[in-house]
Amino acid sequence: MTLRRVDSREILDADDEIANPCAIAINGHANSHQERGDVEEEFGINLPHSTHTLLFTEPVLSLPFWFAVSTASLSFFVMLLALINNRSGSTESNVYSVPVNVSPSVKASQYCALLVTLLMEEEIPTGIYLLRRIPKSSLKTAHINYKKFVASSIVRIIIGYTFLVNAFLVIVQGDRVLDIFYDMLALNFVEQLDDISFQLATMDVFGKRMKCATTKRCFRAEFPYQSIGRGKGFSIFLKTLYFFNLLVFLGLLSAVTVKQKEGYFNCDSITVAFGNDIWEEAVVKTQNGYNETMLVYSFFNGVYKQRGTQDGRPVYMEQNKFDNTPYTEKIGAEIKYCKELQAWVFTQENIRKSTSDESECPWLLKANSLEYDLLDVPSDSWSVWIGTINSAEVSISCNSCNNNVDCNLNGECLNGMCECDTSDVTVQLFGLHCEHKLKEQCTSIKGNDNQTWSAVMLRDQNLFTTYGRPLFEWNGNSFEKYNLTQEDNLYMIFSGSRWLGIYFKGQSHLALELWEHSASEYHPFWSNDFTHNEVNDTVFVSDPTTESTPVGVDFYEIGEQGEQYGPFGVLYPMQTPPGRGYFQCIGP
């Protein structure tokens, strides 16, 4: 049997005989085999076997046309749902919802996946190819409108770019190699619904009318291309478009890579709560050697801010307890990733587990985790050193906000930070998330011994705070229990999880600005608040609490101290019965 090429003019004649609506007028563009030559024969154009083609080969009121519309709509709708889902976690600083960083293998896979994506995407070049190659004069029949042909090609291009955008988001959001390629295959399947539906229709899956529409001779015809596209210009245009898409998405991916390396997507400021673990014989390195002192881990609670990166992960530095800025004299603790241990660690360069501990990562707490984001490390995966290794729970939260709910509805989220509401003069709101409040009637409080205390105000009339809690000052002239006079100061200071009552002998004359400077460097561990001396001493301590004020919290006087007692010494309840709380509000 001899095979020969089917010419579009022959199909036109045959289709005209049976009144086929897919008949096509070539209008002089189809010449004989001898007239067109071998080169043009080789480049004859067939209509794509796709339901998108039915958008211009079938009448508007026909079943095949609306089947094609439904297929295109379904494909676009699923792509749109995927796009919405991929953008669901976006923020102002992370519009692509990308992970803070990924492993080198995932990063290499992302670049490979981008190249594969551009090779897989065929709707954009197909749509442009048809528009440039098939002339308007070749599509003049009663049932084929050139505007429908153009619309069909535009539909292809829109779906193609929707696929590319979705694929790009899948790539930059991926943190596992196989997950990236699985998601890409799923998107590619959705994009090819038109081709799959067309093939099923040719097998009579959707009925005879669909089979008739998809097996007409027009799908076997070869159309002459436009003379405008015969030269190198069109070929260059398609190549330029391909490389333009490549450069755009490659540039975006490279920008994401650079920002991940710089730690741009990490939470810049975090709040850490270490719990109530105590190491009674912590080894502290000093200029004169080593000393042993009590380490209360909650003293290191508070704000930590990112200062550079290490091993592709952020390094967080402890901030002062007054206004959450860096210490100028003291050396803050660090939370960072230790590659040697493959763990996140909490360290302080002057605190060691022993005098012989010279390891590169002298950790005090650690969490065995390869996570690039500290916020993704499980809170119950930490271990703490208290002379031996013990399990611990560490709470870590980001200090940025996305909406007003993150500000506890007590303020407004502006540029990722909470601005606390100041409209109610009877309530002062404070804290990084406006989570703490001091009512006017609680600016002055009274203990069970009738001694009164007042919240200390700064020169600008804002609250004097440590660890985000107000500082309270004793108002009395004498306190016989502690042998205090009006020349002395007695302050109630929050220390991370407990309130401490600390007196300062003969320092009532100090100006407020000196106290502000002192507070900016205050740290209960380095201040040795539990070391007795004639100048200052801690005389009472509260139960652990997260409340904004000492009201309703049980307090204990510190008695005898020694190895036979607990870490704070003998604790004598200051209230009766237990749970009653020692302080109450008495108004301004």
C-alpha cells in the first residue's frame, strides 16, 4: 500500500461533499505538491489534538465547544486554587512563603526543576506558534471565526503562564527533593487536561458527538504557514521568549537563594522562655579563673535578635532586659546551630560545664535538629545541663505580627510590629505583642504588711520595665524587717519568671537617669542577685508567673541558705493561706 501526504485542499473538497463544519477555505494558499516545494511541504502545520482547538473548530452552541470551555475552565480553576494555596502563607516580608533556607541538595534540585519546568511547558509556545503561523485567510468558513482562533491561542498562553507561576512557587517553597518534582508532575497533569480529554474523546469515551468532533479530517490537514513567519525572525522570537522566561524565573530563584543565605526570611527577633531549670554549680569563667555560681536559666529569658548566620542558619543574640537593645558592657548569650553536634545550642562564652570544657560548642541547652528555622524546632526536644543532662522545654516565638490579632487586639500591627493602643488613659499596654497591661488602680499596690509600692515611670512618663514587666519601688520611710531607712531603696524586679525583692543600701539619692543606665545593663545572673552583701541583697522571691504584675502571686521570704536547702534557701510564705497572693491594687 502506498502512503501519501494528505493535503488540506483535498480535505476541503471531501468535507464540502458531506457538509462538514470543519471545512476550511485555503483561499489560494494551498498549492499543489510541485508548486509548494519540498521545504514548505516539510513545514506544513497540523491543528493540535487538544480540546482548546475545539474552541474555534466547533460552533458556539455545540456540545464539543462547551466541553472545550469546561475543560479549559477546570484546568484554569485548579491552577488558580493551587496559586491561592501556595500564597496562603505569604507575608509582607515573605511574599513567596519560602522556607528560611534549604539543604544544598534541595537547592540544586530547585534549579534543575526550573529547567525541567520550562521544558515541560508547551502551551505558551504552541499558542504563539499558531498565531504566528496560521494566516487569517486560511480560517475563513461559516463555522470558524478567526477571533475564536485568536481567543483559543490566548487561553493557551494564559494557562501556560499560570502553570509557570505555580511551578515557580512550588519550587521555591519546596524543602524536599521528591516533593518538588511530585508537585510539578501534578501541575503538569492539570495543564495537559485538554490533551488527555481530546484523546479520550477520540476513543468514544464522551459520546459520538465528541468523537465526531475530534476525528474530523481538519485535524489531519496541513495548513500553509504565513509568509511573515518563514524567515529566521519567528524562530528567533520563540527562542527569545523561551530564554526571557528562563532568565526571569532564574533571576527570581537566584534572588530567593541570596536572601536565604543572608537570613532574610528568618524571624529577626524572637522571645525565648527557658523554663525554671536551675544549675546550682555553674562554672563561670572570670579574669581570675573560674567561679561557681547558681545559674537560673529563666534569667536568660527575653528577646533575642538575629546577628548574622552560621552554617546557613541564624545566630540569635540576647538583648538587654530594659529596652531590648544590645548590651554595651555585658556579653549576651547566643542561640545558634552547631554543625559538629548537628544541633541547635544555647551558649554563653563565659559559662562552661566544667573547667576542662574547651569544646567548640560549649552548650548549656541543645536540641538535636537539622531544621533551618529555629521556630520549627519542637519545644520539647531540648536538653539542659544542670550538672547532668536533663530534658527541658523551651518556648520560642517570633516577635513580628501579621495582623491585629497578633497584637492581642490591644494594638495595631504596623510594618510587622505592634503599636499598642494609647486611647484609654486608665490602662497602660506594653510588651512586644501588647500582651501586658497595667490598670490605673494597680499602679500602686499594697502588701499584707501594709507597705505600699508604686510603678516607676521614666522621664517621658512611660513605664520603667524589665523583661516587659513594670518595676515597682517601695514607698516607705522605714522597713524594720529588712533594716531599711529612707536612705535605702527597695525594688521589686521581674527576673524572667519570678519577681525579686532587692534592696539597695544608701542609694535613694541616685538620679533616675542613672537608674535607667543601670537598668539597660541589668541581668540577674551577672548581677549576682542571690549573693548576699552589705550593698544589695534579694530578700524575697515569688512563685514562677507569667502575669503582668505581682498582684495575685504568692511570695516567699528568703531565709537560711546552704547546701542542705533549696537553690534559693529556706522559703517562708509571706501570705496566708497559700494561693491568696501577697499584693493587691490600691489605686493611683
